[in-house]
Amino acid sequence: MIRSESAPGDVAWRREGAPRRMAAVRPAVTRSKASAARRLGLVALLAVLSGCQREAPPPPATPEAASAAVTRFFASLERRDCQGLTNEAGGKLREKIAAMGCDAMFEKDPLATTRLRSIGRVERDGRASDAFLLQLVLERQGAVIEGQARVERVGRTLRLVVL
């Protein structure tokens, strides 16, 4: 192999006895510019991706948050606030409210006359890490009733799903 130079920086290799023809050789300067451009593009892409808004993780599911969800539901029920009631309900309870319609529910469903007296024991439901079972003391038409409720994460918030 013989080294052949036609201009400073342009180097080509040829076999001995082969005609003197220059192979297309890219100068080292061009390669480093292309490499720098690729790196710059990668840095720009990473900057754009890191600047994208990411949704913060939902707040942790705590027994206090589960109790607050039940309290908000019954406060909406007492105020006859259809929007608040629908916002605080989830799962089958929300489906039941939607199927009946708020006006019909307030007139016909015994749940409409139920008041929350106190929340007893609150414990995690073993079936899901973001779900809680609550022991409730309720009052309906003067009678005291003990019941159980299930609160679970629906979207980003805890909602009452079973009463």
C-alpha cells in the first residue's frame, strides 16, 4: 500500500502498481462538523423533551383523604348539590346517580335522606393499594344505621364508590 496525497489533508491509499486515482476522501474537518451538528441536534431534542409539562403524580392515598372524600359526598348530599355529588361519587355509585338522575334520586332514593353522623374505623382494602374501607354511622329518618363504604382512587382523586 502506498500513501498518496493530492492536497494537504486529503489522503488516499492505493495498491502498488494501481493507477493514481484519488478516492473520495472526506476531510477530517467535515466529519467533525457533522458530528458536532448531530450532537447539537440531540442536545436540542433533549432540551425540548425535558421542557414538556409532565403531570405530577397524584397525592398519596391516606386514611384522612378517604375520610374527607366521604365527608364531601355527604355534604353535597345534604346541600342537594348534584354537581358536587357526581364529582365525589365514582364507580357503581356514580352510575346509579347518573341512571336515576339527580332530581329523581333526591325524591325517591333513601340515600337522599341519609346523613353522616360519624366515621369509625378506616383501613386499607386488601384488594387495591389505593382503596379504603370505612365504617360509618349514618342516620336515616331518625334511625341510626351502621354501614360500610368503599373509597378508591378514580383518576387523581379518592371517591366514594360503594355505600
